[in-house]
Amino acid sequence: KKKKPKLLNKFDKTIKAELDAAEKLRKKGKVEEALRAFEALVNQYPQSPRARYGKAQSEDDLAEKLRSNEMLQQAINTYDEVASLPNVPSDLIKLSLKREADRQQFLGRMRGSLVTLQKLVQLFPSDTSFKNDLGVGYLLMGDNSNAKKVYEEVLSLAPNDGFAKVHYGFILKAENKIAESIPYLKEGLESGDPGTDDGRFYFHLGDALQRIGDKEAYKWYELGYQRGHFASVWQRSLYNVKGLKAQPWWTARETGYTELVKSLEKNWKLIRDEGLAVMDKKRSLFLPEDENLREKGDWSQFTLWQQGRKNENSCKGAPKTCALLERFPEATGCRRGQIKYSVMHPGTHVWPHTGPTNCRLRMHLGLVIPKEGCRIRCAQENRTWEEGKVLIFDDSFEHEVWQDAESYRLIFIVDVWHPELTAQQRRTLPAI
């Protein structure tokens, strides 16, 4: 059974009745009254840590109620003051600084949060939970190398800490140390420790196992699905809108985007010729795929739209293609997708992978397709491209690509909003 934290020092025990009365107001949701009561106590007893903590909590509650970042900043400052008073019970310091770091992260003040977490680690060096939080703070800053050091330290002190294990495995996987990441991710998930049951860890463990050819991957995908992290074993995107129709392959009619499909198929030679011209003249405009999706081979892309934003410079290389697409906001306005040329050379294999979101569908227009040797699998069905024809699939389902032909394959990729998204959702969903 968890011990109740000790929040009162000797002095605060003498004013317990007044503190309780103010706290009662806060618990009842009388936020403004509670704040006034705690402010009065702080003015009367400036050395009282519990009164100041109550003031910080009330400011925090009021910030939530008013949706005020200014008020939240005030709460952050007050939490910080609590920790710097004399004779503060250690449980109260922990609660104050932990909440301060959390609220700083909420406001996007990652550096400030890092400083607060570092303070907690310095004050309580034997409490590995604060080190674990500090590791997350570094990850949120994109500082994987410092996060890695923190988790190595935690695991040297607490070799069975599941939280540290999944995060350490996650970092190793990001470093492309695939085989090394697996035991950490697996043991961390098996520990069942708080903070380990997260879709990202099931996703990366399964992916790592697939890359070493271990069929056990699907056991973990199944578990991730049972835990509610994935829509299904095959559909494993993590940024989803619930309830959207889910199937790997779509027809033009099912999408409702028949005009776009007709236009792409009718103008495929024009689209192809502009792509070939860019490939010939300025090879550098085709950039190698950079998401570490290839097992082997040569795969490059030339992007015209990204996250609903037109790349004006790229469109100078394919002006007619871009003009053609301007008529179709379901594609150009899709902030969770791209529009791009994709060239894949012989000897390329793309690992099984899933896209990040179920909010888009992906169209592939065949431009230069070798007679044989090129195929794509989505979920459990393989298909091949045809020149001048559009294939449509939902890339939130697992898919894999093989290019074993004698010459290159060129396709045109157009992402569109999932047809069941409302106009409001299309306007407000954050870009990916």
C-alpha cells in the first residue's frame, strides 16, 4: 500500500485547520475562493510551504478553468517558490517540482522543464523515477544521447526498471541498433511497469523483430491491438481518428475521388514526362528516402506538396503537373500527406511498415513500370503497378515493396484525406 505523502512541517501543523479550510474550497471546485484563501495564508505566513503549495494548485486550477497560459506561468513560479522555502517536507518538494516540470512541458517550455527535472535528480539522487522523467525530458528536446546516458545510469542502479528498459530500447532502435533494442523493449513491456504500456513500444518492438525476420513480431502487434493501441494487427498507425472506414485496398468509386483519379490517368504521360525531365536534368532534386525504411537498394523522391504546403521551387520543375493538381483540394490540402514522384531502382526492398495516420489514403499512379519484378503488398494482398493506372491503398495498414526488375520504376504518389473526415476535421487536424 502506498504511503500517504507528508506535506506538513512543524509550523504547518499549527495552522492545519486554516489550511484544511482553504483546501476544502479547492476540492469543491470553488477555485477563485480557494485562491483568495491561500493568498491570505501566504501573506500571513510567508514561511508556510503548504500554504504556498495550495496557492500554486489553485492558480493551476484557475489556469485550467480560464484556459490562461499567463495564470499557468504564475502557478509554475509559485511551485518553484515552494521548493526554495526553508524546512519543506521532502514529499512536498517532490510534488511541487514534478508538477512544475509537467506544466512547463505543457506550455512547451522544454528547457525550463529540463532544469526543474535536473533539480529533482540532484535533490533526490536515489529516486530513479526522477531520472526516468529526466530521460523523457531529454527525448522531448530531441537529445537522445543525454537521454541514453540517463537510462544507462538508471539501469545500472535498477536493472529491472521496465520504464528505463523500454525507453533505452526505443533509443537503440532509433540508432538503428535493431537486434540490441529487442531485449530491452521486450523485457520493458513484459514488466508491466507504469508508463511502459504505450503503442510506440509495441510498434518499435514488432518492427525490430520483423527486420531480423522473427515472426514473433505479430504476437506483439496482436498484444498491442488487444491493449487498444492499434486499430488491428495490420493497421498500426498511432495518430488516428476513430471510426473511419478501414480496409487495405480501395477503388476510386469507394473514395469518391473519381474526378482526381480520372484526371491523373488521363494526364499520366504529361506527369511522367515532367518527372523524367527532372530526373534527367537535376538528379539532385530527387532526395533519397530518409526514414530508414529500406533494407537495401536505391529509392528517391521528389516532393511537390508536403503537409498541405506547396513547394514552389519543386513545382517549377513540374509546372503542368502542379497546375493540374491545384483543382483537387482533397490532395493539395491534405496536411497529413504528400504529393511526390518516387523512383526505385533494381535490387530495392522496403521493409514492412505502416504510415503514421489513418486520416489519409494513398494513390500510386504508374509512370514507368518494368514488365516484371515490381510489387507491393498491403496487409495480406500483393498487387503490381500499371503505366497510366492508379492503385489506391490505406498506408496505415502494413505494406512492403519489392523492386527486382531490370530497370527503374517511377510512380507518382498522391495522398488524399480519408473521404469520411468532415470539413471541420480537415481544417483542424494537426499536420503530420
